[in-house]
Amino acid sequence: MSAFERYLTLWVALCIVVGIALGHLLPGVFQAIGAAEIAKVNIPVAILIWLMIIPMLMKIDFRSLSEVGRHWRGIGVTLFINWAIKPFSMALLAWLFVGWLFRPLLPAGQIESYIAGLIILAAAPCTAMVFVWSNLTKGEPLFTLSQVALNDAIMIVAFAPIVGLLLGLSAISVPWATLMLSVGLYIVIPVVIAQMLRTRLMTDATSAALDRLLAKAQPLSLLALLATLVLLFGFQGEQIIAQPAIIALLTVPILIQVYFNAGLAYLLNRFSGEKHCVAGPSALIGASNFFELAVAAAISLFGFQSGAALATVVGVLIEVPVMLSVVWIVNRSRDWYEAAPAVARNAVSQSP
């Protein structure tokens, strides 16, 4: 994990300050950027999102899907958490905290938009950053790769229906045309481009050329993320200055969701007897979010100035410290985890 990635929370905090200041000083520039749209797609943001997402997707080898059955318990648990628990638990938490408990403290006109942003944030499991978290827990790399590849394949067909369903259940109008356009623009097309580039760069049967390109592209990817955040906070500045507690309030359901899903995945893997090197990445994949996609989808669906866009950005703000805390818990609890009878039995049965 590079120093730049390690201090992502600091850079995001600086983007908040810079974005608010620039939005106040140069409102005309931000209005011009916000107006640069084609079919409700903001062109500057689309370019920045592609710069974020494509390098991450180039790390995914979809051929690893052939290895999915090797760790079927961990795969099953993670799929259950990612697609049957996390989006729905976040919808419940968003309604409970934003729609009810915190309602008097938030702008009345943005309540539904905040809920929508939290739902979008939880509807897509994390992609690239999971490899960092898995490595920090000494996770099984083949499991992590195959699980991420499977999640990405599912996300192509499941993201729009889940988001649409949960927004509908929350009585939020679903712009289906824009939602489907977002899926095509920010999932399908980047996956195709990333895999074409990956295939071309690995024609010599080694990953040397791919690794060189990723080494150059990764900093660019993070800079694109930060530039997007500056734009977002440039539009959100007045709202945040008027009610600075908004970010703290939106953090509460996200934190509960992360620890709940990570803990549930970890416990289910323990009960099933899965190895710790699989349970760790499973818990981390189950808890983290593909925040780059969430930010892009929220902007496309609801606009720069929406509460939905701000809610997804809060996920970016807390991603690194929260996931590092989950890594710490997973590593510190290893002995407790492996003392489970089911884990010990399976370890004996799998030994040569």
C-alpha cells in the first residue's frame, strides 16, 4: 500500500477544503463544468471516472472464475453478504438514521437523496482496494481474485435491478434510463476496455508490461478520484458550510453497515469451517464498497449538487481508516478464529 493510498482520508479532507473554497471563489467555472453534459452524462466526470475505474479493472483476470469452486464456503458467504444482505441492510439503516432519527438535523429537501446515495454506495462490492486489504490479512490471493472477478461479473447484471428495487422501496423516483446508461458507461464499457488492454499487454504470457502500465496508471487513478471530489465539494460547499454536521451524520449508518457486514461474514465463515486466509478477505469484500462507481452513478442519477452525491463521497472519506480497523480486528482474532471446532476439523480433513 503506497503512502498516497495510506493517507487517502487526509487527501479527501483536503479536497473538501479546496473544493469548497474554489466553489466559493469560482462559481462560474463550476457551473460551466456542471453544464457540460450529453444525455445527462457529465463529460468531465465521465472522463475522470474512467481514469479511476479502468486501471482497477485491469487487475481482474476473469479466467480466475474457473477457481471459484476451490473455496466454495467463502465464496458462498461473500456472495450472500454482498448481494442478499449489504444493500438491504444499508437501505434499512439509511431509512432508520437519515429518514427518521437524523431527519430534524438534515436539510429537508435532501433526505430522500441522502438515502439514495447510501443505497447506491452499498449496492456495488469493492474491486481494486480489496487486494490491498487481503494482502494485509495474509489472505488467499486466488480466492480474492476469483471472488472479485465473480462480483464484477454479477455487478454487470445485478447493480441496476438492486438499486432500482431499493430506491423504489424507499419511494424515490427511479430514472431508469439514466440508471441503465450509468451501468453501461461505468461498468460494462470499462470492463470491456480493461480486459482488452489486459489481454493485449499479456501477449508474451507474462504480466511485466501490464505491471508497468498499472504502476503508472495507479497514481493517475487516485488523482482522478481526488479531482472528482474537488468538483463535488465545489458544488456542495454552501450546503456543507450551512450544516457542517451533515458529513458526520451520514457517517453513522455507513460505519454500522461496514462493521455489521464484516462481522457477519467473518462469523459465517468461522461457522462453516473456512480457513482464516479466506475468511479475512471474505469479511473485507463483504464490508467494503466500490465507491468510484457509487460516486459516478450518484452524479449521473441525481447531479453534482445532490445529497446522493455527497453521501457516496462520505464513503470515500472513511474507507481507508475503517477498512484498516477491520484488517486489525481480523489479524488480532486469528487464534480465536482457528480455535473453532469446524475450522479445526476442516483443516485436518484438508491436510495431506
